[in-house]
Amino acid sequence: MALKHTQTDTKPVQFVFGKSNYRWLLISMAIVVIGFMLMIGDTDIYDFRKIVLSPIVVLAGFGVGFYAILKKPDHKA
């Protein structure tokens, strides 16, 4: 009985995201964390920083995250 030998082409694994995508994703997470840090504190609950500025910063962080996900990776092949 002969053994069947199948050849498998081993190709390098290509990730969905490139290096710049991960960098943008980390930047977006940092922006979101900064936005939430702006919300903490024991000052006035209706302060401009807590009501206006921090939600804008958090939404900007989510926007950067969406950009990081949708950006085409720069593959160097």
C-alpha cells in the first residue's frame, strides 16, 4: 500500500490589519481613556469639562477607532 504525499503550499500568513492599523487602534483607545478620565472628579457635576468636552473626546476616539478598522492596510509584498 503506497502512502499518498500531498504537497501543501505554505504561504506566509497575512494579517487583516497592518502595522499602521494597530497603531491607530492603540491611539484611539488612548483617546477614549483620556475622554473617560476627563469625566472623573468631584467638582461640579454640570461642569463644561464633564458635560461637553469629555463626550466629544470619547466620540473622537471612537471615530479614530472606526478609521483604524476601515483603513486599508499597507501590505508590502
